Amino acid sequence: MEIKSMHFKANASAKLADVVLQGNLKNAKGKFVTKRAQAIKDLDDFEGTRDAAEAIRNKVIDNLDLWLERFEQKAMDTGATVLWAKDGAEVCRLVTEIAKKHGVKKVTKSKSMLSEEAGLNQALEAAGIQPVETDLGEYILQVDNNEPPSHIIAPAVHKSLDDVADLFHKVHGTPRKTEIPALTREAREVLRGHFLSAEMGLSGGNFLVAETGSVALVTNEGNGRMVTTMPKVHVVITGIEKVIPTLEDLSTLMRLLPRSATGQPISNYFSILTGVKKPAEHDGPEHLYFVLVDSGRADVVGTDFHAILRCIRCGACMNHCPVYQTIGGHAYGWVYPGPMGSVLTPLYAGMENSIDLPHAATLCNQCGVVCPVKIPLPDLLRKLREKQTERGLRPITERIGLRVWAWVAQRPKLYALGASVGARYLKWLAGDTDRIRLLPTAPEWTLGRDFPAPQGKTFRELYAARRSATPRT
């Protein structure tokens, strides 16, 4: 997938001005939030479970090479083939080679964000192999000129019912339908033929279990089962950080993943797939391949950003992010939007390709509070901002301004004077109103909104008055 994260400001402005998108986002806003809040109430000791999940993920990430080697051996013992890809180009090469080896002409796909990272669909098409997205949201986007997903859980959340009705009418050549059951049935009828004729199925992996060499898949549609059991070849593409030690650890993480993602106690379909089809079994692949992908992940191990590798891709951070809720996912310009994407994209795709993403957050910590594995996302965003400044990637005026502020902040009397003068200046700009229409020193702050004027006295003035009024003992 082409990286367009360097255009974040322009993208965000366009999305804010898109009346249709704003209406769709407004209709979707808060649905995941409300469901998650209710779902965690039904879980005994939610915070204790979060602590346990954090410990499980840390245990793996701290010794990632050892757990990957253990998974590789166990998977091979079940008849699977384990391959390693250093980047997206190698993913495309390996999967294309597997398809050609087995004479594959059509690949049915369950949801795989890593295949989006690699641009796999385009590579398959270039090799004369037809990729078919079978997740409903992904299918909608594929038939709509291969539009990229805007959310990692609900990829077509930015579209309305009417959008989908118009699209299916145009693409399928069928009468226009406006009821959800009718539209989903139409998609099933179209996809059923692909399920029956595909020679290869491709999926992601929510978790890899080192103890058994298994892949765990979490879906809400039956397509995942069809993709992984019907074709003779099943290819799993997933990041190296997805490995976990045991099935017991999987049960702990599964208490959190569906609740955090969609507000469900358990997803509609939860599959643990181990090895190739045995002689006495009636379904399952004859050939199973795991493509374990680095693509920048190994470089993050042991760095200041180590904690982001705990991510289990639930999407809770973006569901609660006021920035994401306002502009949607496409503005971020790559596979991963929202707070987690604002950390992952600079790390995987390069800071120089995503200058504004670490600043695409209010640092309100909604994302950190709801993360099921307790990733300190605001702290990581601040660290990325520091790295950008150190590397000279931020504008010179910003860097000079931060140095001046730091110098003044270390001198309390000067800082107090500056705060007092600044407050009076802002009040003067507001005049007789409580709003500032134009902020001369930072015009972008008032480009699309009014800036609230300071009210009353400064904090230091209030604190000094309180101390002077308190009797000394």
C-alpha cells in the first residue's frame, strides 16, 4: 500500500470538509465505545486481566527470537512450512511463488492487515492471480476501486448504507437494495462461487501459539473458516510479534480482544488451526505455510518504543480517539490509523514519511486508558516528537520556539512574568468577547475555530492569593 502519511495535514483538511464523510463518521461515532464499556463490566477483575495480558506480551517481546524458534519447530512438526520475510516485497515474492508452485489462479482472502502493508493484492494481480477479499468490509472496498480500509476492525466504517447500496447495484448489476440483510445476502451469493473455486486461501493471524504451532483467528463472519479449510493451500501472513507462549495465554488475551474491539464477550467465530489435514479428516488444507514478517518490527525490540509491539490490533485506541473520530482513517495515509498508527507508521515506514502523525493527537490519554495491554501511547507519541526534533525533521521555527520555551521554563521568575504578560496579551486580543478570532503568533490555531480567551487570573496569581489567605501555624 502506498504511503501517503506525509500529506496528513492536507488529508485531514479534506476529510473535515467532506460533508458526506462527516455524516457517516457521526453515525458511527461512539458505537464501539458504548459496547466496550458494557462488555468490560461483565468481566471479573478487568484490570487484573489487563495486567496479566501485559505480562504475557512482555514475556514474548523480551525474548522474541526464542519464542519464534519454538513456534517454528512446533509448526513444522504439524506438517506446516515456516517462511520468513524481511519486508513487504519479500512477502509478495514468497506468496506468489507458493501460488505458482501449486498452480493457483484464484486466492480467497480473510482479513489481513499485513497483506495491506505489503501491497499483496497488487502483486498477485500482476502475476496473473486473482485475489478475492471475502470479509464483507474488505470486499466492499475491493469492488470500490480497491479503496484502502479506514479502520483495522471495521474497514468500511466510513461508508453509509446508501453508499453500499449504490455500489452493489453498480458492480453486481442487481436491483438496488436498501436493507442490510438483503445486501449481505447478495454479497454471500457472489462470494460463494469464489469459495468453491479458489485453490488457495490466505489469512492473517491474531496470535501464533508457540506451544502447539497453531494460529488463532478471530472473526465475526464465516468467511475465515471457508478461506482456511476449503482450499488445498492455506497461507498465513502475520507479524513476528504475534507469537504467544501457550493456549492458556491465548485464553487470557481472548478475554480482552473481542471486548476491546467490538464489545463482544467472544467473537462469532474463534478458530485455532493446527497443521495440515490428516488422512482421517474431512476438511482443512493439504499444504500450510506460515509467512512470518519483520518489516521493521525487529528494529523496535529493545528501543524506547518496545511497548508498541504488545499491540493486539483491537482498534480500541482509535475508537476512543477524538482526532480519529473527527477525520476517519484515510487521513493517516497508511494501513494503521489512529493513535497506534501514529506510532507504528513512523517506526515501520520512516519518520521522514510521517512527519505530522506523532502530532495528530491531543495526548488526552483516552487511548492509553482503554488499551487492553496497557501500551502508553501518549508517552510513545511524545518520544517520537523528541526523536523528530533531535533529527531536525521539524520546522526550524518550531525547534527554536521549543528551545526558548525550555530555557524560560527553567527560570521560575521569568516564566511567571511571561505567563502573566501572555495572559494579558490574549485578553487584549479577545477584547470584550471570550473568544480570539485570530491568533497572530499561531494563525493555524484559529484558521478553522475561535481560540478561547483566558478567564480570570492566572494559576500563579490564584495560588499566591490562596497562600496569603491561609493562616500560618
